[in-house]
Amino acid sequence: MRDSRLTRMWDLRLKHGARVDQALRDVPDLLMHLEQCGWLDRRLWLLRKSDPVTAASLDRLGVTSLWSQRPTLKHPPGFYLMPEPWGSWEQGIESLPAFVSDLLAEPHMGRLRRQLADAEVDERNAFLFLGWEHMESLPGSGRGTCQRF
């Protein structure tokens, strides 16, 4: 949300279940207050010590973290409200290495295996990103291995 009353670009994380409509209404005034006070730190625990009233207001809105930066053309003064990551891995974590090894052994992963083998580096890494919509692929997912809150 662009906001010409702000001098910085702010990024706020909201906990799962927070009311976005209420945050959109109340956050701009809180951020203006923080800018006027000169508070640009990222750590909410410090804000709880220096300005407990503002910190309590952010807590009531469900803000779990916030940070700011100087605005840029791509990121003008204003704020982003982003959901806080949530979820857990309740069971089956011990079977994850076998799952990944089996996945890498699949024929369609040949190019990745070659890239890893041919890399002239001391350490090789591959990152596997699975969205919640693909959790049925993970070991034990039929038993509720991956849970969303």
C-alpha cells in the first residue's frame, strides 16, 4: 500500500488469523508514529521496551515482525502486509532423506544430477520447494505428516 504520509517502505508480517482489514486501517498511523519517533529498528522486543503502547497496538493487530528501508522507485513509501509463514512437520521427518534420494533418482531429475555431479565446487546443493498443494507427495502425508494450522 503506497502511503505518501510515510517516508519509508515498511514490511510487516501478520500472524495467521489476523484481521487484514483492521491492520490496513490502523497500521498507517502506527507507522507514522514510529517514523516520527525515529524508530527504524527491526526488533519488536526493543520496541516493547521503548514504546510499550505502540508495541501493544501492533500485537493486537497480529503483527509478528516489521522492518523498514529507504524507499526506492520499485518500493515507494508505504507498507506491505505479508502473512507470517505457518505450518509444521509433525511426523515422518526421519523418512525425508530417503524421499529426496528417491526423488533425485527419478528419470526426469537426470539434468539436475548431471549439474550437481559436474559442478567444480567443494559443496553442491539442490533446493526442493513444495507448496502446500503438493504435500501429498511427502512421506507419510496420508497419515497427516504435514499439518497446517
